[in-house]
Amino acid sequence: MANEPLRGCPTCGTKVAELKMGLRDYRWVSDALPGRVAPMDLDCVLERRGHFLVQEFKPKGAPLPMGQRLTLKALVRLGMDVWVVWEDDQDPDRVEVGAMDRNGNVPFVESMRKGRLRRRVADWYTDASKED
């Protein structure tokens, strides 16, 4: 089964034709891959001294698709920190954040303001900067 064409941004709904996504519209390579295998993007990646923080942003209540969950789980197993951040379009300053575990689950989700998430990212960077 071929991958369904991307019709619009999953977050804002803007039509692909209006986004001018270029190579970021992965249909150019998806049909060269077997089955339903397709590339995915990483929304936010920080690296410091060999430590990695990956953040995946989703609309509030949106599940992680299985393929994305498997990829992110593999990154956790490689030693990366993966945080899933659900954005609330009703309250743009509020997010729900959870760290993915080695099984691909997000067992605990915390609601917070974006400023608190910003501080957590900064704290992560400070900790990653320390000598091992």
C-alpha cells in the first residue's frame, strides 16, 4: 500500500500546496521505500557534548503514529532524551509534556506553561554541558 499523500500540515491544517515545502514533502522518496515505510522529521533536536534532546510537537490529544513511536523509541534506546510536547490551541501558552521511555510510552504527562518548558530545556542543556 502506498503512503497517503500529505494533504496539509498536521498541526495547522495549511494545505501542502500553500506551504511550498519543497523536499520536506517526503513523497519524492516514499514511493522508493517498501510498504508503508516513509521518512519523518524531528521537530526539535539539541545536542550538547554528545547528549541529545529530541522534542516532538503534537496538537493536544493527538496520538503518536506507530512508525513515529517506533523511531522515537529507538532514539531513546540509543541514549537520547525524547520529550513529546502537546500544544493546546485553546490556550497557546499551555503545553503538556512527557518523556518517552525505552518501551515507547509516555507514562507521565505534565501540564505547564511554555516558559516552564523553556526553563526545562535550558536546564537540560546546562546538565548536558557538565563534564562526565
